[in-house]
Amino acid sequence: MSAPVAFSLSQTAITCHAFNADRSQVAVCLNSNDVTIFSRAGNDWKVAETLSEHDKLITSIDWAPNSNRIVTASQDRNAYVWQLTPDPQTGKTVWKPTLVLLRINRAATFVRWSPNEDKFAVATGARAIAICSYDAENNWWVSRHLKKPLRSTVLSIDWHPNNVLLASGSADMKARVFSAYIKDVDSKPAPTVWGERLPFNTVCGEYASPAGGWVHAVGFSPSGDVLAFASHDSSISIVYPAGPVVYTIKLNYLPLVTLTWTSEDGLVAAGHDCQPLVFSGSEGGWQAVGTLDDTTANKGQGGARSGFGGASPVGKLNSAAFHTFRSADSRGVGGAPGSPTAGSGSKDTELLTVHQNTITSIRPYQGHPGAVTKVSTTGVDGQLVIWDVNAVAGLTARMSSLRT
């Protein structure tokens, strides 16, 4: 079992991230309207490209491993597909954007390529999900909308392995499974536990948040037969539609906002509590088994653990006073006279976890669907961290019992 490896990519928040196929590059949004592509350089990451086309904050990025295309979604109500193309003037290979006709009047909030990479889904604040496919005749990407019965902003989506079904989580406190079947793109899907006849916009399942919280994250298991979703009521639910059985784990932690499956009987989720939690189970029941962040381990300066690529030094400014000021600026932790942390020094502004603020995104890093061995996380603290999913530490006594 290896310790997590942390890289400080930025002093600003990282909104989202996505790796290329061989993990030699990572595309991130540094809380701006640009995509920054970092390339691996030994034990560090260096800026290689900056993709600038959006007018407002980029909310989501996905990088197709086989076609090597990047899709981005933004609050400017647009999505772009980026592809490496030779520049006719210089001859160099550059990232060329292609606009997607989303036809929405609110922000695009989340985007994911389908498993076959022949279409992608864009979640929006317009109470709709845009299913986008390529129109070769007109050389652009067109969209069809999943609308009913969505009642509010869609916050997350995930594709079923069959390339047709799509899970969504939204601010109307529901997780749903839709059919995103497009006749000219998809072959007829085989029957699944979610249904047999799957015309476009068929609702194959609808599940409410246990205590009425926004559904921040959804994810299909590697087989596609199980659905997990995390809600703002500090719960995570696992759905077996064949039963139907829904297992809900109520947490005494802050809410989870992102999740990923590591195997058919295990997943990792993270969020406002700044650490990845591990859940395991089967159709007989589910439970929280631990955390990937051992808060009892020795930490180096800036919150990084053993391994390379720790927090970036700040040279002569690396003093207690500057550390307090930087914490107040980036994490809202004050040290001014009269504040709760006044006079307490820089130690009180440092968390025991590797991430020093909310984890915004978690993605598979190593392995294959059903046998993921490492995951990556990024957060508001500007860090990228690689975790070994087998290095599970025990949880504190703050966990509540499993509820069904």
C-alpha cells in the first residue's frame, strides 16, 4: 500500500480535471474560463497548453481516451469539442475548438463522453440534458434534449456501459436513469435490469434523496446493474433496480459531491470533508469501510504526505505571518485580532487531511473498469492527489449505522 502523492498545481481552486489516456497530461480548470493542460515532467507537472474560448467559468471537462478529444462545458451556456489539428499557417499541431449547438438558456454544469465516444451528454441549468452527436454533413455537433420530468438544475451525469442509458442527479432532489438512445448513432441495446424498450427520453428509474438534498453525484457500477448517488443531506445511496432495493448510508460527515466506482462491490466518494471515503457492499447490504486519507500519518509542509510533488514552496515569504495571510485568502481562515484563530499561529489553519479544502472532482487514475487500483482527486486547495484505493485507513466514530 502506497501513500498518497500530492501535487500543488495552483494557488487557486481547481474546478474539475480529466486525464488523457496514458496519464501523461491532465486538463484542469483553475476556477476560470480557460482550460490549462499540464504535462508530466519527471516528478512534477508543467503547463503545456492553455485552451481559451469560453467567456465564463468552465464547469466540467472530459477527455476521451481513444479519440483524444476534449469536451468542455461552461457557465456561458456553451460546450466545445477540442481536437488536435495541424495549423495550416505554422504546420504545428494545435487544439482546435468546435462549437456545440446546445440550444440552452442557462449554464452548462457537467459533461461526459459516452463509452463509445460517438456522443456526449451535457447537464444544464435549463432543466434539461443535451445529448450531443456529430453531424458529418454540416460538420458540427447537434443536440437533442432530455427534459421530462426534470424540475431543476442537473448537477451530475454518468453513462451506462451500454452507451444508451444515462444517470442524472439534480437540484430537484432526484436521481434518475434515462434512455439517451439516438437511432442514427446507436445500435439497438440489449435488455438490461433497467428495461428492454428504450426510446429516447424513457425514464427507467427515479429515486429521491433520503432527506431532500440536492443530488450532487451519480455513478453506474462497472456492470451498469447498480446505481450510486450522493446527496447534500450527507448521505450516499446504492440502488439495485432488479429488487428493487435501495441502501442508504447516513454520514456524520459533511456532504459528498463526487464519486467513482472502483469495482462492482466498491466505490470512493469525496466532498466537503476533504477526504475520500471508501464504501463497500453487495445486494445484501452496504457500509462505509474507511478513508484513503490516514489523518494519523506524518505530513510534510503544506499538507502533503510522503511522495514527490508536494506543495510548492514560497521562498522567503514562507513565514507564519504569510502562511496565515494565504490561508485567509484561499480558505477563508482568518487570523486577525479578535478572530477565533488570532494568535494561534499557522498550525491552526492547517487541516489533518491531505486536501486542505473541498474535493471537487474524483476520477479513476489507474486500472480498468471493475478493477481500479488508483484514483485522482482535485480540490479547492489547488492540489492534485493520487490515491491507492487499497490503502484504506479506519474511520473515526463519527459514522452512523447503515439504513435501508
